[in-house]
Amino acid sequence: AQSVTQLDSQVPVFEEAPVELRCNYSSSVSVYLFWYVQYPNQGLQLLLKYLSGSTLVKGINGFEAEFNKSQTSFHLRKPSVHISDTAEYFCATYNQGGKLIFGQGTELSVKP
Amino acid sequence: DTGVSQDPRHKITKRGQNVTFRCDPISEHNRLYWYRQTLGQGPEFLTYFQNEAQLEKSRLLSDRFSAERPKGSFSTLEIQRTEQGDSAMYLCASSSRTGTNEKLFFGSGTQLSVL
């Protein structure tokens, strides 16, 4: 069955430093992968998605992710984070029924 | 504001009481989803509607839970005889396209606390 696993529950980082949030997927069929962000007291917002084609996907707010089939990973990266990037980040994929399922989430905390 | 709106934002109730939440999707969206999110976890799928038809319910949705979308527009989620384990954030999302290019728009959620 399709699933995603986020390897880090919390990632503290200093402002302007690079960051990588890790996500591994498990699937035996075609893979569609997403990253969502949830700012405090707000709903989830789509950052980027991989459906097919180029393995490097660029999203909003300067984030990008790379689909790596050999490592079954879809890690999210940003070369220089801002205080405003502090949020919960969720990796997601479709289950066999075509419904979006989420990882456990990674709390990114950007410190000045 | 043309986003997905949910009401109330917060609900505190005593165990055994019934509660009802409302979701107003983006007006032209025909699909509506309910998710539940507990602390430290990602959202879990509960149920979804295509227009007014409820097409799928997760096994997470016990028979104390019922959802409706009577006119294919807004939706309600009712929990009867609430239990402390029902405490969670209940998220609503809507979309207008199906298939792999579907984009879900989420509301801010209703935070339920059962005392």
C-alpha cells in the first residue's frame, strides 16, 4: 500500500541557513507526491507536487523537492530559510483509493 | 474571501454531548473532503462527497459520526455522544478536478476539545 514517512518530527534551523525535510515513500505503483505547509492556526497549503516528468520540482516560497526513485525519497529543500517559514510541513501521496494521505509532519522552527 | 471556511474555529464540549461542524467549500468545487488531525500526526481521511453524494467513508469514521452535504454546497459533520478520543482538529477541503491533477484547498479547521 502507498504510504509516506517523514523521518524528522522537528527540525530547528537558524535564519538564512539551508534546510532539508526528509520524506520517503512506499509504493508499488505510479507515484504522485506532494508537500503541504501548515502555518499556525491556518489550513494546509500546497507547496509543490510531483506527478511525472522532471525529477526536480520547484514550488512556492523558494522551496523545491527532488523525486529519487532509487532511494524512494522526495525530500524538500530550501537554500536559505526565513523566520516566516516556521510551520508544519507534510509530505503526502495518494492511497489506492485515490485519497490523499499524509505523513506525520515535520515541524520546522527557524530561529534568528 | 473565496476560500474554504469552517465554523466554529474552536469547540469545547463535555463528554457525551453532540457537536456539529460546518464547512463551506469554494463555490464551484464539486468535491468536498473531511479529514481529522490529532496532535503530532498528519491529517487522516474521514470521508468525501462528490456533489451531494457521499462516495467513501474511512473505517476511522465510527457510527457516531455522520456527514451530510444536502445541496451539494456546504457540508456538516456531526459527532454524537462525544468521547475524549474525538478531541482533534477537523479539516475540510474542496476541489474541482479529479484525477492526479486534483488540487485540494483546505479550510483552517475546527479544533474540538472534549472534556
